[in-house]
Amino acid sequence: MLLILGRRALSAIPILFVVSLLLFVALRVLPVDPAAMSMPPSATLAEIDAMRSQMGLDRPLLEQYGIWLGQAAHGDFGQSLHLRRPVLRLVADTLPATIELAVAAMLVASVLGVGGGLLLFTLRGRRSELVVETGTTVLMSVPEFLWALLFIFVFGVLLHALPFTGRLDASLPRPDKTGFLLLDAILVGRADVLWSALAHLVLPAVALGLAFAPPIMRVLRSSLLDVYHDDYIRQARLRGLSEGRILWRHALKNAALPMLTLMGVQFGFLFGGSLLIEVIYSYPGLGNLMVDAVRNADLPIIQIVGLTYCVLVLAINTLVDALYVVLNPKLRGR
Amino acid sequence: MILHAESLNVCMGDVPVLRNVDLSLAAGQVLGLVGESGAGKSMIGRVIARMLPAAFAVTGGSLTFDGANLLAMPAERHRALLGRDIAFIPQEPLTALNPVLTIGHQFNEHLKRLGIPHRREAALTALGSVHLRDPAGLLSRYPHQLSGGMCQRVLIAMAFAAKPRLVIADEPTTALDVTTEARIMDVMVELQRAHGTAVLFITHNLRLAARICDDIAVLYSGAVVERGVARDVLAHPAHPYTRCLQLADPPLTGPRRALYALPENMPGLREAMRTKGCRFAPRCLIAVEDCRRIDPPLGPRAACLRTEFTSGIATPIAEAAKPEIGTSAVLEVSGLAKRFATGGLFRRAAFVAVRDADFVVRDGEFVAVVGESGSGKSTLGRLLVGLETPTAGRIMLGGQDVTWPSEAARRHRVATVQMVFQDPQSALNPRRRVADIVTQAMEARGAGHAARRSRARELLAEIGLPEEAAERTPQQLSGGQKQRVNIARALCSLPRLLIADEIVSGLDVSVQAQLLILLARLRTEHRFALLLISHDLAVVRHLCDRVLVMRAGEIVEQGDVGDVFANPQHEYTRELLAAASA
């Protein structure tokens, strides 16, 4: 088990190298001049040139990458050109918000997906199956940003039921301990903060989660259908076990395996999807940081945010692999 | 009567599947239900379990368990019987246990439902009663860590744990090799006697049924055509179908005789519905005009108008003249070994699948490799066709060294040796037409469409398939037809050596006889050598000239089939023969 995790962590290193190189080259090839961007508009060409060589931008690309890599190894990923702060600090400030959102959305997607999958499965062969299936198709064909806008309109503007900007009421103090707002609120024991944070999280998390639920439903349904053709289900019935027990104790654990793979892949996509949602809900996370950086051609930020996404996806994959081993005894030592 | 069926009828839509089936099984008795695939024998188990496939329904008759109406009782009461009073032993032990739960977990769940106290002790006792070693260690293991035989023992232990009054065993040993089969049957009979359980034993193997059953009922096309005391049915079959089944099955002892292959196949359900008179008449050797008009009712023994002529059906005892065997070797294997590395990053271990194999196959010679599962016989076959690379030794094919993979070796190998795989279902691409499948070997040579078509026609004629089969896909063929196509594909470019891995296991005896006769005929026509990997000693004895006996990767005995079977030298060979003839 630990061996598998360790092996996965080791194999992540070359992947990170490749991704960082790709990011670096792609960003340098872009027709953007960081030197010019970092100078006041009144700067002369000579001043910009001086800045360029001071920043090392006139050296060969590979050498630039080497320098960047050397600094990165010491934990220095550079300064934001626009915000004039270390980019690592910026990521550390915004990442918890995004993780909170993504985990909440994944929770929503899992609950809806598993519930819907079970519902679809129990309705198999009945006429009502068609109704539910059409429903999931509608769910699936609406993109998350449309849900986001719809929710703002209905719950925010029309009903005034839920807040739809930021992470917390402006009147409340922001506890600053881990950056994870829900956790911090519990740590400082402020129920009002926790409540407000939750209220702010509901709409973006549901909008994001809703888009990811239907594939989970479908995969769970179809793998349950497959599993029910297997001999051990028939044998369990022949032993006189109840249908409920067969579903929960025998079929679900087997059917969960393909679903888990899908959820791992989706969790990666979810971080990408959070970008739009964060912008729509003015949610101060990694996505908003990224969008601002792109707008300002703030290359160091773009670079580290890209790398952060890469690390996140690799971490999730490793986690899913580990879970897979826990659930599937065939993958444990022979 | 524990189980009693009276004119039970099951239909699929308006097509009859079971017709007026009468069965009675008394407490403590074993009733064998014998028939080929499609005869409806498994349908009776499904009716008892109330697990008929969609569109199937009981349309008449009665079925009682200990006097209670199994067809009409409420679902809850029926479910309460399952596992407790009526237990089932499945056909495929490896897939009948949940792969993600330990044996202990599944046993515990079963015992808990039965309300048995001290479940751990009860499970250990039950596992001990089927002679499984280390029952305590077994509880924490998963099904994939056990062999098929061990899984079946676990399932038998579970079935008998409730001390049921009726056990339904549907082909419980079909998926197992001969030695395991014998041991599993012993275990089942032992428990059956100890508990006085009634057993409904469903099988396609008449010999096996006769060995353990008190009574036998033979099913053909959904109806019982013969019933009686097991010994009598085997010694003096009254229905021509039973007699033909017997003649299709090669004997393990006595003189080698020709096999009788029933023509065609058992009629499909719809086709049978249109048949007037006796449904066996179209395939029957002794049918007369009356047989085609009158559907004979089941008499005291058989449903046949001409039982007195049945014993006259026979096959020639005289051994068919064996085609001559060449003197040159098509395959020479010396010191061949294969080791597989197992274990993780830090615990390296090696599993020796084949060690020090030395043997020769001469031109035109049929050689068998026998041994139980895990003896390395399939690995040997895979080494010979180049699907595995040996760890040591030498393989000479037609005088050329093909031990190590190279382009020249590959070409030579492809031209000299072809393989027929065990499972035609997965060996044939379901998306291609039969004509394309059988001429696959010509594809690589870039043969033209017309040449391939005409070769396909020839091949189909040789394997006895109608010409229009060329345009069908494998799904449209029966199991026996698929295996014929599988053989035709290997024969397409007339290899000097054919390697066949268990090509008749899992087929009905009549289909097996058809294939064995086909192979013998093709041999005289084309003169190729055959290496037959099989666990069925009777088949080996019938078809082959020489036999290699493998155990744990090693060839422990080899020699002429007649000599080895009559006078086995190695203890293991004796064990195998004893298991097969028990």
C-alpha cells in the first residue's frame, strides 16, 4: 500500500519536470514582453532593454529555464509582475479556497451521482426510468456556468435566499489560521462565520457539482447492471439473501470500482471547471488569480498556477489508485 | 417426496421449453438429470429457484417441495427456503463467490442469515468437512487466491452448512479438471450420505451421472425421454438417444472403438415445435414411419415406440486403421523450461511452469499432453507457438531452431505450426464473417479476394458446414460450429503441426464426437501432426498415438497411449487414471 503510494509519488517527479518545461517554453514563446509590462508607460526603450537583461530575458530559453528551476528548487518561484508579491504566497492564499470549493462540489456530485445512479438502477426496465434518464440528460447538457448564472438569478436576485459573491459576509471578521474557511470557523468556534461561509459556498458548489453528477449516475447504473449479470449475484440470491442486502453488500462494492476511476478523472476536471465558477461568484480562489494573471500577462503567476493544477491532478490520481487498491483485493499482493 | 414435478410445462412466449416433465426425488436420494445443452435441464433448477429468464414462464403442471407448492407460495416464503432448505451448487465456482469479499465474510453472512450460533466455529467445521486444508487461514482469503476446486469446495461447504433437505448441483464439475472433478464428486457424495440430503444432479455427462446417482432422467428437447435406475440406464439404455450419447462418449477402458456422432444438432425450440411425432426421429437410426407421426408418451422406461431395437445400435469395435506416422520429427523439444518471475519489487520469486521438457512429435503423429490444471501443459503449448519465450532449452520445428524470437523464426513458425484455442467464443472475432476468419492466414500473404473465397468454400466443406455459413458471423453459429471454424482457421494454410488446447472440453458429448471424428478424418486427408492439450483421458485415448503426462511443470511419463493407459509407470499417471475411471 505505502509502496504503491511511494512509487506513484516517485513517478510524479518526471511528469512535473515535463509539465514545468512545457509551461515555461509556452509562456516564453508568447508575444508578451514581461519587461515592458513591469515598467511604467513612460519608460524609454533603453530602460526596457536594461530591465530585460536584468530579468535574464535576453538569454537562451534553456538557460532561462535552468535559472528558474534552480530558484524553484529553493522555493523561489518568482515575484508577480503586477501584484509585486511572491507568487508562492499568492497561491498559498488562494488555493485553500479553491480546494474547499472543489471538495464541496465533488461532495455534491458524489451524493447526487450515487443517489441518482441507484435510483436509475432500481427503476431499470420500468417506464419511469425514461423520465429520470431524460432528466439526467438535461442535467448533463447544461454547462456549469449556466447553472451558476441561473442560481444567481433565482436564489440571489429573485428570492434573496443566498449570497452569491465572495466567501464571507463583509461584516464578519475572517479567521486566518489554515486558509480553509470552514475549518477555521470551527477552530475559532464562530458559528456565525461557519454559517456565512457555508451559505456562500452553497451556490457555487452546487452549480459546479451538478454538472459533474450525471456521468457518475450513468457509470454507476451501467456497472451495476453489469455486476448483476455476474454469477456471484445469482449465487447470493440462491442463498436466499434479500435484494437489499445483495445491492448494498454485494453489488455496490464491485460496481464502485469503475465509478471511482471516473470520479478521479472528474475531480481533476473539476479544478478546471472551478475557474469559471470562481469568476462568476467573485470567489477569491486560484481561478480568479489565474484569470487576473492572464489579463495582466503575469507570467510567473500563470506558471505557478499551471504547476499547481498539475500537482493537484497527480495527487488526486495517486489517491484514487490507493483507494482502488483498498477496494479491489485482486490488486493487493498476490 | 422431497421434490415432485408433475407434467411441468415451461414456455418462452408460445414456444415450449419443457414439456410435461415428471420427476420425483425422495429424501436422501440422488437424481441425475442428463441432457445436452438446450435440452432444458438447467431450466428445472431455474424453476425451483424462480429465476426463469425474461419471457419464460411456467404454463402448466405442478412442482412441490416436501408437499409445498413451489410455484404458488408467496415470494417471502420461497426466499426463506433458498439457502436453508434448498441449496444450490453452481457451475462456475471461480465466479460464484464475490471477488471483493473474503471467504470468511461470505460464510459469515450466510450462517448469520441461517441463524447459526458460534459462526466462526461452524464455518471452520463446514470447511473441514469438505477436506480443505487450513480452514482458519482460508477465512481471510479472497476467491481469486483460491483454485477452482477450492472455490467449489467452499461453495459445497456453504450449501451443506444449513443441512438442507435438497441440493441442486448444476454441472458442478464441468469447469474443473479430471482429478479435481473426482475429488469434488467424492466430497459431495460424502456430505450427501452423511446428511441424507436429496440431490438433483444436473449434468451432460452420462457416465458421471451413473456413478453417483440412484436414478437418472434423460432429457431431450425439453422432455424426459428415458428414466430409470442409474445402473440400468447405463447398462441397457432403452431410448435410442441415450444409447447414442453412450456411443458418442469414448470409453476409458476396453477396446478402442469408433465413436457414433449424432447427425446435426438437437433441434432449436421453434424448429422442434414444428416437428410432428417423436422429436428425436430425424436423428434416429431406428426410426420408422410411425415415429414421424406419433409423439410417443413416456412409458415405464422410455418415450420410444421401438425400445426393443435400441440395443441393436452399435459402432464397430475394430480400431480404425491408423494412418502411418512419418519417421522425421516435425517438433523436437529438448531441455525446455519456463520460469515466471512473481512477487513484488523486493520479494523476487520464480514460478517454474515448465521444466526440462524433452520430447519429439513426428510427422503425422497425434500426441497428447495430459495433467491437471496448473501442471504447465498450456504454458508448454504457448511456448511452442511462440506466445511465450522460454527461459532455457531448444525448440526445433521441422529441423529449424525457433527457440528465440527472430523474424526468420517467426515466419518459419507461422508456416509450420498453428494453434487452436480452447474457447471459440473469444478466439473468433465477433465482427468478422466466417469466410474472413477461416482464411486469416492468407491475409498476411496478400491473397486476393477470389482466392480467399474459394479457399473458404473448400474449408467449410471440409469441416462440414454449409456454404452459406461463410457469410455469417460467429454469433450466428452454435458452440460446436464455432469450434469447427476455429479448427478450419488453423488448417487454412495446411500446417505440419497443429497445437490444440482443450478444444473439446465444455462441449456436449455428441458435439465432441463430431469434432473427434472430424479431426481423425482431416488427419487422413491432410496428414498433419497434432499436439492435443487435454485433461480428458478418454478423449486422449481415443484420438492420440502417444501421450505425455505432466505434473508441476515436469513430464513424468511419456509413451504409447495404449501402453501408458494399460500399464502406467508413474504414480501420478496411475492417480490420473484412477480419478478418471472412478
